[in-house]
Amino acid sequence: AIHPGYGFLSESADFAQRCEAEGITFIGPPASAIRDMGDKSASKRIMGAAGVPLVPGYHGVEQDIDFMKLEADKIGYPLIIKPTHGGGGKGMRIVNGPDDFADSFLAAQREAAASFGVNTILLEKYITQPRHIEVQIFGDKHGNVVHLYERDCSVQRRHQKIIEEAPAPNILPEFRLHLGKAAVSAAKAVGYHNAGTVEFIVDTASNQFYFMEMNTRLQVEHPVTEMIVGQDLVEWQIRVANEEPLPLNQSEVPLSGHAFEARIYAENVPKGFLPAAGVLHHYRPVPISSTVRVETGVEQGDTVSMHYDPMIAKLVVWGANRNSALVKMKDCLSKFQVAGLPTNINFLQKLTDHWAFENGQVETHFIDNFKKDLFDDPNNSVLATEAYDAAKLGATLVAACVCQKEVVASKGRVADPNGLDSLWYANPPYRVHHPAKHTMQLHWDNEYDSSGSRLLKIDLTFQSNGSYFLQVGDDESSGLEVKVLPLGDQNFRIEADGLISNVSVATYTKEQTKHIHIWHGKHHHHFRQLIGIKLSNDDSAAHKPSFETASHPQGTVVAPMSGLVVKVLENEGAKVVEGQPVLVLEAMKME
């Protein structure tokens, strides 16, 4: 038998058919169902015949652009263009008017061809206030089909899910019942067996749901469902493939508690969630338990390549109810440590802290609707001051931890500030007539502020009681006394202002720069410290990504990563303004 995993071969009808021809059990649905449901146009025709509600649109085989434009006029704007094959939001385009149709249609075809090898397109009326709710279904080879409740996948960016939860919040039991029945009808219409997901779009204005597509495989987010039903869906897959009946009938499927999944990506959130590539210099996921799962395919030292999806991990948590599950998700996100390349962890924290998300008021435009809350405005002086104050505290704790670590390293054992030998082996040593002092200069970049880095100068004074007195900047009237206890493995216990907390510090060196990351409370800060040379005010640009440096002639446009130029939008010599697109670049299977 062969289990094909999440993607790639799991949705290949040809592969499933070849397995059958070779006498190998394919742990998945029949090839006919994969073929029927893998073509979104064909699947909608089948679902319509089965009485499953459909969004108004065009799902035919004719693909001539002029014909499609006429169909678009019939449907009405706004509408959405989708590839007939594949998923993950790739190739999808929202079109608000006829003037934008041609460019969007051609771009969708290009991206579909690059991602799925097929460039056929369908059109649908765009629902302006939608929720994305999908139902986990399971069928056996004896004609039995059940649903295992729904997942809400509404919170998305680039038409791709970043947070899923089960069950869906704020829906009535009758709605859940009708949704589950529609999903089961969809599966039976194509003779489905094994695991599958029926995706629906819900119009929040009318509370009507419509069939969107069916994924003929086990979804990436299936652990969310496993958490609330207490079942191992991979085990179910194997049993069904072995021609066993489903372990449970519909009335026996339990529903217990609430679960969330957060997808952790390597991406630059302030730059439009631009995928990032680089080395995971530090990678420490949260500890797993019966209520916390981490699914990942990387480890510390690995490289996130530009040639593949930038997902680093999936963080899944369970709680007795939605509120307790959300509290656990927030705690786990604050403790999930990644350093070496930008991630969306900080953004996920803002999402889960938002009042609307806490109340379950989710829909697919959630991020756009609340972008003022989710994206820091560098021109907002209050937010800028708050971010700077948090960074100053982080820099203060970094200085104390780094110096204490040097003390311990110089002695080869845990420092004893009361012992005489600490006078001789401390780094730097205590003085006879005045306290020893040390100055550390750290550069901090606010990811939402492109104006440049801030230099933080921390003056650290060694106290006779083994603590440190730290001041940031020239303000001698303010300071913080900090005691540091190393806990091992880059963890420290900090006592400051009468409060005790645990922090983690990670360091790595690239070229002539030491990178220092600290996690304290809900905060994660990244600082840079030059090694052996001093930065002048004009040198800070040399320590930003290469595409932001002045190493190229003025007016040169340099891509942030390698990729394929699929379309040039302006001619040489043309005058352009800031923000105007000049070309379309394809990287990580996205434009």
C-alpha cells in the first residue's frame, strides 16, 4: 500500500489509477473521484446535479478570453477568477470591473499553469462578506459516509489560510446539521471513499452556504479535527483502504472542546506577506503535549528555500472551550522561537489578541477590515513610542544576559558573585575603587518602519551584590537594576523591579554582525551588534537586506529574491511613480 501524504501525488488521479493497475492499494479516494473533484468546473456541474447549492458563475470548457469576458458581464462584478485545478489560493484574482478583467484573467492563467500544469479558468460571483467553512468527510468502500464536523478557515492572506479552528464559531446547531448533510451528499455524488474535505463559502449577509470545491485528500489542517473528535484520521484512512467499515457511524462521532491551528510561515509581513528564504539559525518550537501539537519538517540549521512553500510549522492546540483554546494558542505563540529569517509569529499574536477574533467575528476579509489594528503605522507616534520602549527594555535585558553569560563562560561554571574567585574571573573584573562598567551598542529595526535602524546605547554597571544597573541612552535619572540567573540552554531568570520572569536569548553571527534575539513575555526583539568595527550614522544600510542597499546605481530596481520575470509592465525610459508596478515576478509559485 502507498500513503501519498498531503499534496502532490495525493491528488493525482493518474497516480491512483496506476497504483490500482499495478495491484498496489492507494490509501485515498478512487481515481474517478479525484479526477471529477480535481476539476473545479466538472465538480460544480456534478454538485449542481446532486442539489448542492452553488455560487452563480461560469464553469464551462470554453476558455477564449473574449467569450469569458462576456460571461463575466452576465455574472456581474465584482467576480472572482479561479483556476479549475489545484488550490492554496494560487492563481485566484478578484476583479472589480471590466477594465481589469483581461490582465487578471491572463495572470491567473499564468500562475495556474506554473503551479498546476493546467491553465483553465472558471468564474464566480464574488461574495463580499464571506466565511470559508469546510467539512471533514470520510467514506468507506461499503457506501457509508460521515462528516466529522466543520473547520472555519476564514482568516486568510493571499487567499491562503493562516488560522483554522474547529468547530466554527458563532453558528447555530441547525446550520451545522445542514452543512454536514450537504457535505455528505457531495461525497456520495461521486462515490467517494476515504478522507476528503468539502469546502463551502458562506454569505454572512444571508447566512446561505454554497459549494466551493472538494479536496480529495487529507488536508494539512486535519489535526484540528482530530483534536475535537478524538480520532486518528490517518488510522481511519488505512482501515478504509483495507476495506474495513468506518469505525463510527454519524451518531457516534463525538464533538469535544475546541481547537486552533496557526500556520507559521517564513515571510515578511509588512511587505505584503512576501515569502522569505534563509537559514533557521535558531529554531525552538513549543513543547508538545496531549493538548499541543507541532507539525514541522525543519530543524535548527535548515534552510527555507525559495523553491518551495515557506511554511515552517503548524501549531495546533486544544481546549475545553474556545476561550481556553485561544488562551493556550496565545501562550504557545509567545514561546515559539524562530530566528534567522522573518516570520509571521508576531502577526499571529496580533491576530489572536484582536477583540473581533476573540469574539469569533471572522470572515475572509478579516485582515483587510482590521489592518489598522494589525499593522503598525510608523507615523503613529503613540505606537512608535510603545514599540521603542519595548525595544529598550528588550535591549536592557539582552545586555544583562549577554554579560552574565560571559561571566559564566569565563569561569567555566555557574558564577558565584559572593565568591572571591569571581573578583578575578569576572569579565570585565570588578575594580577596587569604583564599580566596573560596560557599554553595549545595539541596533534595532522596527519591521514596520523603513526609515532606518535605531541605535540603542546601554550602559551597564556591575553591582557588588551581583546584579547589574542598566541605563539606555543619556538619561541618567532613569535606570533598571537587574539580577540574572542562567538556567542553561540560553534561558535566563530575570529579576527586575521586583518582578521575576524567564527570558530566552539566541545569538548567531553573519559576516561582521552578531545577531541577538530575545523572547520576553509576549515580545520578541532582534538586535544587531557589530563585531570589531563601529557603525557610523551612514553605515546602517550595509546591514539591511541586499535589495535595500545603495550598492547599485541610483534608480536600479533589485528583486528581493530570485525568480522568473513573467511580464514587463513598463518600457525603458518610461517615467514611473512610487508604488507603480514595473514588472511581474514569480517566486515560490506566487506572483
